[in-house]
Amino acid sequence: MLQANQKPSIPIRDVWNFVFDGRGRIAFLRREENRPSSFVLLDQTGKILREIQLGIENKSDANWTGC
């Protein structure tokens, strides 16, 4: 049940990095409010295949870089 000031939780939100794999799936990192970021993997229809909370704290000045 949602509280008065609470927004509904949808899986695709606060995306800060994403990639497509060879099978057309979408993987992204999602910033979470008051908890560590999450890794999310979706199929081509948007169905969630994996949703994993990472053990990394969010910092406002932090950046992730890739190869």
C-alpha cells in the first residue's frame, strides 16, 4: 500500500547507464532512493528477467566508466 507522498515503483526509472546485448535484451543500472543501486535485465518486450540490488552505495559525485 502506498503512503500519501509515495510514488508507485515501476521497474524502468532513474536509469543512469544501459546497454543492449546480442539477443536484443536491455541491461541497465538504476539509482535507488535511500539504498544501493540495482542492475536490471529486460527482454525485448520489457519483461524483467533479472533485478539485482548491488552492494554499492550511491554518491552524488560518483561516476562509473566502461570500456
